[in-house]
Amino acid sequence: MATRGSRSEKVKRIFQQFDGNRDGGLNREEMAGLVVAVNPRVKFSDEQINAILDEVFKTYGEYIDGEKGLTYDGLLRTYDDGAGDVDRDFDALGLELNPDDGKNKEVRSGSDEVSSSSIADERAMETQKKQRTAAWAVSPNHGIVFDDTWKLVDDLEILVKRLKAKQAKDGKLKGDNFDAFSDAGWSRELGPPTDISEKRVFWEESGHDYAVFVKELGVLRSRADGARSREEAFDGHMAIGRVLYDQQLFKEALVSFKRACELQPVDVRPHFRAGNCLYVLGRYKEAKGEFLLALEAAEADGNQWAYLLPQIYVNLGIALEGEGMVLSACEYYREAAILCPTHFRALKLLGSALFGVGEYRAAVKALEEAIFMKTDYADAHCDLASALHSMAEDERAIEVFQKAIDLKPGHVDALYNLGGLYMDLGRFQRASEMYTRVLAVWPNHWRAQLNKAVSLLGAGENEEAKKALKEALKMTNRVELHDAIAHLKQLQKKKVKSNGGANGEVAFVIVEASKFKTVGEKTTVRQDLANALQIRAFQRVTRLGRCDVELLSKEMAEKDVPVSYSGTGVPEKSIRKPNLEEILRRLLNFLKPETFQGAVKAINERILSVLDENGSGRVDLGMFYAVLAPVCGGPPEKRKRVAYDALLWRCINEGASPSQIRKVDATAYIKLLRAIYIPSSGISEILEVHGGMDSSMVSLSDFLQMFDDLDWGFGIISTLIKLENGDRNRHGNHVCSVCRYPIIGSRFKETKSHFSLCNQCYSEGKVPSAYKQEEYRFKEYVSEAEAMKDKCMCFNLQSQSDS
């Protein structure tokens, strides 16, 4: 990676290459030549070139020198803001650095740290002390202004060097701080790199050395506070913060930036840098607050900070993703991409976020644009491949995954996800190879170890699978691993003949639904169970079962939502998706950010895609609450009541009774409920058959009758409640006769052949091929206590008949 010095020299050489008239500026013609030359594979139209030039000359207006055009500082700024890749462009132009370009750099003795300071505008007033520090210090908008501040920086660098030497000697310093921020993810001026976790330096903060350092740092801060003016004090604290930030002393840097915020509350820079520190420290909510303050300051200042807006939007989006707020993050990434169309990082982040919420087509488009601008973007290739796989374009996904791995052989996500793709395609040996490569890079990746075991099992290598499972068990003690090991033991005992060798299932046949008969009223019908299992899986992913339905009532009572005429054109209490995400965050506040992201993705794919079928970005909030209520936690009658209350709450027609809803609204609700949770059912004719234009009103009792209808309503809720109450029930040593896994939940026993099926195999109509019958009669046991009771009754009946 290029240091700051070589980076600025490369920009200088690029600038000189296209400054044909040597007037110190790139006019539109010269700038057009640069754009075309650094993108040799792209054939730009005149309209595209003009649009790019308009954007550059508008965004970097302060760097435009009349008719001369964009200055060197302006070109450097475009690269700093992520609008281009210096190394890629330099190589594309076939340029070389002069041997003397870096000879003014000073290498500090006693440390492996190199401070690059070559400033390529060759100012005559450049001083030796300015050459000794980072290039940001002489930046026109972010640099050091006052001479006394240079003294503070020199003294601070001595303190940091002393601390580093002591901790390195004692073995306390973890990581390597050299050039840690040379390839900034957003901008050298504004943010940490995207791969900061790979280069993070961890200082030992509990020892005596660090305490001495903090004490001496306090003296420097006091000197800054004692400056002759408020502006000079601000300059001092900002410079101290920047040095500390560059050395990854983030907690101390935050103190300095916070002090700078106090001195100049409406300045963009301290808020932005404080936000960066807070983000790196994992304090995402506070980081978001600082970025919002920076955004407010930048927008209030007119054109002075306009060029920073794309970076502010990007960092704000990343902070929101840290909180799990991906829908909200998408909004800010879009804003950044609109303001700076060549910002390939903003497009990549947008694509990744869209993929994260299940909007795959839009994700593919954004990621392809990012790759179009930066062809060697490994992360963008990885996420593009994942999105393609989600769209079932598997062969193309494999090619793109392989491209990401070619660009970065140790790309863990690409290797892991490619392994998952091979698993889905049944190519278990290849999947095992991918997971092995993941473990070579990340030895304690327990999910990769577990998936390796599963892929080996699929490949028929049971002994190797068992070894891999034991290795995974050493990494984590999760219950899934114990179940998998028990499954392997069952396979070894039975020595079963596998059906296709996929996962150790015995040979089975799939029986049509009409041949599955139920014994007793309590035994669930096969299709009902299949639908309920899908809803239960949705509950598990979203964790809505842990969200008390009363919280929906509280939201409706306490939060006022204005009536909107957008979207359908009908007045309704509608809300934008990012605002809806905030409501979901309150309802699911017990979830970690990454788990919440998964919940939002599932809700967006399953519910919001139906409620917002026109793609307006707005959702009928009352209908959303009503659809959510049946799958939340709480007694079933309470769930139904909250659903009814939500339909009442959304009703804004003056003629409507406060205690009743229109029948057409109730019917539309049931139609949506079935479309969302039972998509396999025939629902297109429901509205038509059940009075689509009926203007009558519906009371709560009438609504409950409609809701509980097994054929046209949502009577499946009773089966769902049974699954919720029994999905942790185990049945002793009983295993499913098809999949051979321990039975969890209900056990379905065939009354003639006496084999047992788990929920999943019963719902799919699988029976062992050894048992061929005209029909199969099943009795459901929720628990083994029920089975024992039934067994005792059979014994009693048999003894009575014998007597």
C-alpha cells in the first residue's frame, strides 16, 4: 500500500501528465482526457463525460482556479474522497515515480514507523517541521493553522514514541501500527479504513506506562486550552486528536475531539472525527449522533463543506449498520452516491446493505456499478456473488466468488459463502475444500468447522465428518453440535442405506397427501403442519415470538402517526420503511445488531414486499401492526384482539364506528394475512368471493369468526400455538425413521407399521420405502407422557378383552 508521501507523488505525476498547457490546472478538456485514460475499458458517451465533469467541477468548486480548471489540491481531494483509486490509475497510465520523489522523507530511528510527509504542491514556504508529520497537517481545510500547534504535535509524537517503545519492549503492544491507515475505506481525511479490524493496534491501558502517558497528555491539553484565542485552542485540540487517532489511541483522541466540539460547536470537523472514534470503539449510537451533528453543520455552512457531504452520508450509514439499522443506512448510501456518482465505495456499501435486507436485484445493480468503477474490488465481487446466489443464478455466482478469491486468496467471506453455494448444489466435496480453506485462514471459525462436517457427511465420509464435528465441539458447546453427533451415532448403529448419499436419510418415498390419514381430533393435518412450520421458522428468524403483543398496543397508543396521501392515493397512516425500522428496533430491542439485521431482512422479504407491492417505499402502519400481531408473543385471544385494534386504529373515515371496522377492511386484512403467511393457498379469489364491495361493519365477535375460519381465515394459528408450546419437547430415544435425527416437537406415529416421523418429514410426506401401504394413519404425540398414557390405555383394553 502506498504511504501518504508516495500517494501524493502519484497524484502529482497524474496531474502533470494531463496538465498539457502547464498552467497549474486541469480544464474540462484535460480532465476529460484523464477520465478516459484511467478507464481504458469503458467507452464513455459525450453525455456521460459532461455529466462526470459537471459533478467534479460542482463538488470541488473551491479548487477550481478560473479558466485554468481543477488544481492539484482539487485532484488530490477527489482521490481522498474515494472518487478514484490512485494506485490503479497510476498503473493504468503506465507512470513511474522518480527516484528522488521521496528523498525528503525522514525515517525515525528506534522505531519501524515511517512518517510520510511529501507535499506535492512544492510550496516555497514548506518548513522542515511540517515535513516531519502526517500530510493532513498541511491540508488546506484540515491542517494546522497556528505555529504553537506544531510544537504541541512535536511533543505529542515524542510521548507516543516513548510509550510505543516501552510497551513494545514489555511485549504489551499488540499488532503493528505501521501504515495502518494508508488505504482509507472512505477518505484519508475523514474515516478509518474498511479493513481496520485486520490492522487494529491494541494498547495496554492498565499499566504504569500508559498512566504516565495520559498524565503528560493532560499537560499538552492544558497548553492547548491556554492558547491566546479560542481558534488557536481549537486548532491545538484538533491536531492532538488527529495524531492520537492516527496512532489508534482512539479513547484519548475522542477526548480531544470532544473538547474541540465544545470550542466550536458548529464546526463539521470535530463532530465528524468524534464520530469516527466512537464507531471504532463500538459506540455506534453515539457515533450516529456525532455524524448527524456534522451533517447539520455541513448543510448549514453552504458550499464550504459541500464536498464532505458524501463522506458524511457514508459514515453515517456505516454507523447505522453498526446498530443494525440497514434500511436506514441504505438511505444515506443512496444520498452519497447521488452527490458523488463516482464514489464506488458508497455504491458497494449500498449494494451490500440492499443485499442485507433481501432486495437482491437492486443490490446486484449497485454492486455491478461499483465493480465497473473499480474492477479489483474483492469485497464487491463477494457480495455480488452472494446476491446472485440468492437469485438462483448459481453458475454466475460461482464465477464471481472465484474472482473475489483470485483478487484476495484469503477472503474468508468469499470462501465461506462459496462453500455454502456448493452445499446447496450438492457438491459436497468442493464445499468441504472451501471450508478447509476458511479454517486455514481463521482456525477457530466454528461455523466453518460445523459446515465442513456436514459437507463431509453429505459426501459419505462419516468418519471424517465425526472428527470435524468433535473439532467444532472444542470451539463451541452449542446444542446443534450435540444433535449432529447424536445423528452420526444413529447412522453408525443402523448402517442405513442413504437416499442419494446426501445427508444420511434412509431410502424414502414421498406419499401424496390424500394417503395421509389422521387418528384422533388432535392430530394435525399434514398441509396445516407444513404451513405452520414455515410461519414458525419466520418467528424464529425474526424473534417476534419473544415480542409481547402488548407492545404493539403501546406503540399505537403512544406514537402519533400523521395521515398521508402518498403511496396508494388513499388517506392512511403510512410510514417510510426506514421509520418503520425504528419502530421494529423498539419492539425488538433485546436483539443484538446482527440478529436484528436478519430479522429486518425476513420482515422486509415476507411482509413489507407484500404491503408495499407498488414499490413506493411507504407502508400502511395499521395494517403492518395487524399482520404482525398473530406471530407475536402472548395468548392467542390477545393477539387477535390487538390485530382488530390495529385495524380500528388505522381507520380514518369519519363515518366509521369507533368500535367496529368495515367488512371490506377485515376481508382485505385476512387476504393479506394468508398471502404473507400461507402463500401456497389460493387467495386471489378471497376478496371477490367474500364481498369485496360490502359496506357493512364488523364487530369484534364477527372479526374473530372470520379470523378463525380454517378454510378462508387464519385458523392455522392453533397449530402455530401448538408448535410454539412444544418445539422444545424431546421424545427420549425416539428418532425419525426417515432423517434419523432425534425427534423434537411432536412425534407422528404410524399406527400400523409403528414407525415414527418428525414434524418436518411428516409435513413433507416422507415415509421409509420399506413400509409400502395403501394409506398411512398417523397419531400425533406432543410429549412422551401422552404416548405412555396411550400405551397404558391399550394395555388396559387388551387385558379387558382377554378377560
